[in-house]
Amino acid sequence: MVENMLILEAALHNSGKSSSSDITEESLQAAYMQILRLAREGFQRQKSALQCARWVESSQRDMSERAIVLSSQSARSSEAGGQSASSQSGLAATCGAGLRQPSGSIASSSSLDSLDNLIPRQPTETIHPTETGPPVEATVAAIQQQDQPSQTNASRSRPAQCPNYAQMNLEDLKEMAEMYGLRTNTSKRLLVHQLTQIWERMHKDHSNSSGEGTSRVQNKVESLHSRLRAFIRSSTGIFEDVLCYKVLDFERVYQAVNASVQCDRWMLRKFFDSEGIVYTSAYGKSKRKGGTFDRQRWHGGGAGEG
């Protein structure tokens, strides 16, 4: 076989021997690897020359067609890389089969490829100077379509809506409150208020507010809460009850607060809920034989809805 003779001549040349009987298996392996290395180097040089020729040709094209030519060349380069990988894997298999031959003799085997497999083949495809690919108008339209934001991205950019915590059951609200480190042994109304406040703070940038009007309302609420905090701290009795987690009598506290800070009852209740202050208030009357009595309702301390 031609490949065996080529390997034998390379081994004799490297070892300086004149007879094939003096050649060892190590010499044959070294000669085979040398031939394989030279073949790979020749393939790489031809590949580089081909890529350079394509680059020179593409630089002479019209500016409007340059992007299309470069994209087609990248596809051809990937195909050439696939052919190179397949040819190298074939050479590695041939090398392994040749190294398993007994020393001192070179037998012809069907597992060895011919010498043509060692020499890189020229690419069969030809480059046509007039090849331009798809029309320029179609390429421009495709690029413009890619630049346009998709419907999915547009939907993601829309501001999210606050969950309807009031419609959720108490157990789900407690689980969400526990994730944020809030107390769970409170009323449902307080949990709804606290979770809503947390959601609004987390989605401040995406909130669908009404602009300056909403900002003015928020400023008024913050100002009222600030004055209520200052009044409670200045009132020794009320402040001590709050620190000791005592249940406040809402009507008594409201009369004291309203004398200094004018606000409606629902505003004070909302302030107590936001601060986690427990209070009671009369919400109805029931008749008894001896007359009527006021029923007290707890806010902020129970597990049921407040």
C-alpha cells in the first residue's frame, strides 16, 4: 500500500537505517505522527488562504450587500469547520489502527485509509462573484422587524396590579405576612393593609398613579401620621399603653387626639392599623331585659377579620 510505503520511508529517514528489519514500532509510530502533523498543517494553510480570498472578494462588494456576503461566509466557515472535524476524527481512527500492527513488519490492512485521506481535499463549492444572496430590501425589513419590541416584552413593561388581598383567606394572608417577617396573630384587616403597603413600596416605579394628585394625597397622609405620632409620644398615658401592648379605648383616645390633631375617626383607625396598635370601639348595641349594653370590638389583636 502507498501509505505503508510512505510511513516506512519516513521511519528509515528519521532513524538513519537502511533496512526495514531494523525499524522498531516506536519509529513507525513517530513517522506516522509526523506525516499526520504535516497533513494537518497543510490543511490549515489551505483553509487560511481560502478564507483570505473570500475576505478580499467580500471587501470589493457593494456596501449595501456587505452584510449579506459576510453572513453567507460565516455559514460556509462553519461547514468547513465541520468537514475539518470529521476528517481529523478519521485520521485519529486510522492512526490507532496503524499503531496496533506488530513490530518489524508493515502489513496491508483494510482499516487504513488511502493516502488521499491524509491530504486535505479542496472545497468542492465555488465562489461566484455575482452571488448576492437575498434582496437588500428583504434584509432591511427583517432587521427592522427584529428591532421592534415584541408583544411579550410590551406586556412585561406594563405596570402590575396590586393583588386583591381582601378576597384572600386568612391562612394565605398569614403565610405571606410570615414571609415578610410580620406578625401573624393580627386581624385580617391589618394584614391586608400591611401587605398592600409592602406591595406598593416594592412596585413604586411601576405603580399606575394619577401623577401629582396622588403625590399630594400621599403627602397629606404622611403629614397627618407624623402629627399623630408626635401627639402620642407627647401623651404619657397613651404612649405607655402603646409600649405595653395594651388595648386602647378608641373613643377615649380619639377625643384626646381630636382636641389637638383634627382628623376623622376612620383616619385614626387607619393610622392605628398601619402602626399595629390594638384598640377597641363600640360598633353596635344589643337589648337585654335590664336595658342595653355596648358590644366592644377588638382591632389589630385578634386572628379574625377586623
